[in-house]
Amino acid sequence: MLRTNLAFLSFIERFYAENNQEKNITLKSFPSGFRFIEQGEKIRNIYIIKEGITKCFISEENGKDFIIEFLGKGEVVGELEVLKRIDCLCNIETLSEATAYSIPDHFFLKLIRENIEFTEILLQELSTRIIQTSTRASFQQLYTLEYGLIKLLRLQAEENINVSKEDMAAYLGISVRSFNRTLQQLKTKNAINGDASLKMLLEQLA
Amino acid sequence: MLRTNLAFLSFIERFYAENNQEKNITLKSFPSGFRFIEQGEKIRNIYIIKEGITKCFISEENGKDFIIEFLGKGEVVGELEVLKRIDCLCNIETLSEATAYSIPDHFFLKLIRENIEFTEILLQELSTRIIQTSTRASFQQLYTLEYGLIKLLRLQAEENINVSKEDMAAYLGISVRSFNRTLQQLKTKNAINGDASLKMLLEQLA
DNA sequence: CGAAACGTTGATCGTCATCAATGACGGTGG
DNA sequence: CCACCGTCATTGATGACGATCAACGTTTCG
């Protein structure tokens, strides 16, 4: 659930240190809770996250939010919009203080044309995203909330990060009320067998 | 809902005609209803569809199917698996007679390294997929079936293709029974206002 | 000054009513 | 025989509303 891409990060850090005479790449800092990309706006830079955690989410017209993914170190945002010359699809908001390398669109496109290593990392990244998004869509569509929640808790226990209940609910596409309710049902049904760290997390939440 | 990529197709046709002395690319034909990629298997070729319609779907462990997308002319399949060296994520099955260019994995990777035009088309394709998959996941998660069905019918009316009820149901992640029921509800509620071609399609189905 | 009392706020839960979606089963009609 | 529908029971998921509780700061009074 927290995606990272260390290959991307180390590439860009190397590039930033060695090949940035023209200052195409700049490093920016954001406070926690800052929305640095807004759905529907035009964009002129892509960002590669150096430090911190962000969420990438779509706000639907009915007022609900759907979190596409949590993005950490080395994840890139805005690249789809630049590649396809479209307005931003999602909002990107920091969940902690964060720093990110900012790369102007033209320079990003130039990198793709001229640096095969960069392009291959990008291809890997896009592939990973398609895989994750598709399998998740399928899963969330075909299983009940209860299964989805267990899966989410498991992911969170593995990666040992902490996300607000509000965000977890948005990740599942439900309200906080429903999220709490389902947590509680899990607990009373004792639906978790075996996994100790998962049990602890559940105790802690419900 | 029926994705195509004419840029990809014309690239590969040109390449096939002019640069295929070593016979790396071959043209294959499949009958209707043929599953030429099976979830969980290893893969050694990618395919680019020349003619015909296919469906790309995940079979979940609970026996349900989820159709990721319908793929037509110029769509590529198997490239994620080759790029990431993993087993097949989905099944690909023809819905009509179909022909496809088959490209060995090593040659596909070589094309990426050596032909920037090819790579750029591929980047476009992957971007499109992420966008479609994400927005669809969000929509299907946050709106009711009724909305989802209307959207699906609209897409189908626009693209003027015909897909079996079974497949439409799988696209929505529901059973045929539920699909029919919802169609009927749409009809009796007269939920469609304005769009004539949509109304016709609904009449025809329900 | 310090402790007790008070009010505010936000998060959570119990409960109830309701809507959304499903599964089963038998019937109907081409 | 197969695709579809009526019907019924049931599960899944939601929204609304009020009650509760903990956290926190402020006020009040001994």
C-alpha cells in the first residue's frame, strides 16, 4: 500500500549531484498536509519524492474521495499528465513533512528521449502501477469489505506505517463510520487467526 | 471500454513489412473463444493485436471473474509480464476470430533499448492504461451499480460494439442475474433521459 | 496559587431504518 | 435446452441521530 521506488530515487539523486549544472532539477520542501498537486489543474513539473509520505487520491463529484495509493521514497507523480498532456487526474497531498525533486516537463521528456536508463526505470514504475491498480480493483470489486479490510491491515502491519483512519477508509472507498464498524465486526468475530502482529494492530484500532 | 492503439499497430505493421528479415515477428491467428494467455503461466512472447476483439480478465480464487478491459486493434498484451519477469496476471481470450503479431520477449526488450519511437508509443500505452484503470476503480468503488451500468451502456453505445451479457456483467464485477436485474430497474425507473442511442440499447437488452 | 468544576470539541459507538446487491428456486417462453 | 424473470429471503453496506468518553483548556472558588 505504500509504494516506493528506490531505483528511481538513486538515479535522480546521482543525476542531481552530477549533471545538474543547468539547474533543471530543484529540490522542494512541503509541510505536512500540503496539497502540491491539485486535481484538474495544469502541471508543468513532475516530482520525485525524496523523503516523506504522500497520498494520491481522486475526488469524485459526489464528494467522496478514493485513495489510489500512498507514495513514498522514489515515487514519481505528474508524469502521466506530462506524457499525455492532460490536466491532473488526482490530488497529491503530503501526510508528513516531505521533500521532492521537481523536474520541468520539457526536461522530463528530454530525459526519456536521451537516457535509456531513466526510461527503463520509468517503464518499470508504470508497469508496477498497472499491476497493482488492476489487481486491487479486481479484488475490491469481487470480495466483501471484510476481506478488503483484512488485506489492508495486513499490508499495513507488514510495512509498519501508520495512516489515519480517515485515510484507510478512503483507501477502501468507504466512510469512517463504515470503517470503524467493520473493524469492530472483525474483532468480535475473531476473524483473524494466527497472525500476531495483525491481531495487535486490530486491538489497537478497534 | 474497448481500448485500441492505432499508433502501435501501424508501427508494428511497418516494422513487420520492412525490418523482419530475421523473422522475429510472426503473425498468428486464433479462433473465437480461444484463450491464448492463461493466468499464472509463464510467457515468452508478447502479442500485438492486429484484428479482432479480446478480453483481458482476472479469475479470482472465489471463482469470480473481473474483466480488466476489452482489447482491440493495436493493443499489446504480455508486456508487463516480460518487463517485470513475472507470471501472467490475467487471462486473454478472443471474443471473435483474431490475429496478432507475436514478438519474442528478448526482441521486445531489444526494441525498447534500441528504438525510441517504439518506447514512446509503449509509454503512451502504459500511461493510458493507468489512467483508465485508476479512474474506473475509483468510479466503481464510489458509485452504485446503477451508475456503473449506465456508464457502461453509454460507452458501449458510443463505440458501437456488442459484448455478451456475461462479459458485461464480468466487467462490472457482478453476476448475470444481477446484471439483468439492474437493467430492468433502469428501464422501469426510466432513468435514462435524453440520449436516444442509449435508450435503444437498453430496450434491446432488457 | 492550586484544585475542582465546567464547557468545548472531536472521535467513537449503539441503535434503527433503509438501501444495495446477492443467491436460490421455480416458472415461462422461445 | 437455455436464457430470462418473478419472487422471497438474506446479506452487505450505509446514513442518521443521539449517547458516551476522553482530551484539553478555561473558569471559578477555597
